[in-house]
Amino acid sequence: MRFFQMSPGMSTQYLLNSYPWEKYTTVVDVGGSHGLLSIDLVQRFPHLRCTVQDLPEVIASAPKDVHRVEFQGHDFFTPQPVYGADVYLFRAIFHNWGDKYCVQILRNLIPALKKGARVVVNDHVVPAPGVLGCYKEQSVRGFDSVMKATFNSRERSVEDWRKFIMQTDERFIVRQVIEPEGIQLGILDVEWMG
Ligand SMILES: C[S@@+](CC[C@H](N)C(=O)[O-])C[C@H]1O[C@@H](n2cnc3c(N)ncnc32)[C@H](O)[C@@H]1O
């Protein structure tokens, strides 16, 4: 993960710059590892408070005493314990899992969601076939095969993402899909209609 994080296309800055964080106060960073993204978020937006969740063994070695960032052991295959946050953020989580597991992870949020809560999915979005040049196309499709071979998962197009979210629950509405230039991760802004 450290190796991938170092790639310029994985920089947290794209998500910080491209999403209206000023509208929200509380963020839950699900599968947030050691809080790289949340720490950047609270530094840039002093009004934000973040809860970083990951498996207890990961949280055990997370930094302590980060102002406005709380760390919490949580398995995302169990119900979400933080109720009523403004934003639930999933960065580079779903692309490791096949659709049936992604649906379980997202459904585990539902009891905790208030009406109007946002689910922000910051993950790989593959372009339609033929859009990229030959070399890039080969690299993207190659990565898709790697995801299949190693995790039995896959990379998803915008349409695949929409389908997975609607299939989870029709009360999730995809409000916008942001694809900042130069980044490997798109941003799906999803609203819970309750
Ligand atoms: C690809 S990393 C992404 C980390 C972080 N969101 C980021 O963008 O830097 C996936 C993360 O999911 C966490 N994870 C895997 N299974 C999990 C589970 N069942 N519950 C919670 N976190 C889990 C891993 O420990 C890891 O930190």
C-alpha cells in the first residue's frame, strides 16, 4: 500500500480539492488504515472531525493523539457503530472486493445513516474500452486481471459503480461522479435518501 500511495495519481490532494468539504463536519473514514487521508483532511479543513476505522490490529499501530482524528477498531463486515455522521468515506476499499462483498459492506452502513448523509467512494474508475491509448489501455486492463487473480475482485467503470450502488439499496442516489484529471481514483458522491 505504501508503494501505491507514493504514486502521484494516488495523492490525497485530489479528493481534498475536488469535494465540498466545507459543507460537512463529521467524517468516518472506513478502512482508513493509519489515517493518512483523515489527517490531511483535518489539517486543510479545521472545522472537520474524523473517525478513522480499520481492523483492530491495524489501529493498534496507528498514530495516537492526532487532534480532531479519532481511531477506532471496526470490521466493515459488521454494522457501522458511528451513527449520524455527515460523510462516510471509502477510499480504495471496494476495488479489493467482489460485488457481493461490496454490497454487504455498504449495507452495514444503513442503520447508522441519517437522511441526507453522504457516502463518498474514492476508488478506481476504468474508462470505457477504446478511450485510452493502446499502452494505457493495456495497463488498466492488466490491473483488472491482477485484481481478479489476487482478490477475485475487479476494476469498475462508472456504470459498474452505479449498478453496484443501486443494487445495494435504491435509497442510495449517486449525485455526481467526479473524475479529476491526473488521478487514478474517481469520486462518487452518493446521498442516502432514508
Ligand atoms: C487498500 S487499503 C486502503 C487504505 C486507505 N483507505 C487509503 O486510501 O489509504 C484497504 C484498507 O482496508 C482495511 N480492511 C481490510 N479489511 C477490513 C475489514 N474487514 N474491516 C475494516 N478494514 C478493513 C485494510 O486494513 C486496509 O487498511
